[in-house]
Amino acid sequence: MAANTYELRLAPDKKFSAQAARECVKDVLMSQFDDKVYDQGQVAAWAKETTQIICEKLQDLSFERYKYVVQVVISEQRGEGARMACRCLWDSDTDVCVSEFFNGVGHTVLRGCRPCVLLLLACRRITRCTSPS
């Protein structure tokens, strides 16, 4: 019979660290986009690859019982503005949201437009978990 490992609240030392996630995400965005020029044909592949890398890096942080929702939006930097929003049911004691913005303006590439990347990371704690028997 499988053991029920349900926990109502996490111990403080097991809680997800937004700061650690933010640093991880910032490093990935810099390594992925620091030398890129915006290319509409490559944006979908860049977003998918970046999402996968971020998910892998977050798994390496070893926070137990969290699942990650990662959304990467890449647009061309042309001076326009954009706003993004999302809704979900949220438990402020256990759920965490981290967002990071990478604006390629002022970096090494001088030709073409730089990619502008917005990342939204939501971490949801999984409360029902059953161990295999």
C-alpha cells in the first residue's frame, strides 16, 4: 500500500526561494540572448529552448513538491510597449511568482534589433503526493 505524504504547510527551510530562482533565470537569459539579433524565424525555437533550460535549472535547485510554470515571451525591441497578464488561483503562503526582463539594448551586437525577453515563472506547491509502494 502506498504511503500518503500529504503536507498542509512546508517547513521554512523547504520553502521555494524566489531569489535563487531569479538568479538562475537571469543567468539563463544572459547566456541565451546576450549575443543574439532578433530573428522572427528563430523566436519560437529560442522560446522553447529557453523554457526547457530554465525548467532543468530549477529542478537542479531541488525544491521539493513544487511544479514550475514557465512562460517565455520574445519580441523585437522597437520602442513600443507591451503589457501581459495572467490569472490563477493562488496560495500566498506557498506559491511564488518570479518575473525577469531582458532588454538586449546596449549589449554587444550593433546590427539589427535586439530581442526583448519577458519571463514569468510561477511555482505551485504540490500538496498531494503519494510514494510508490
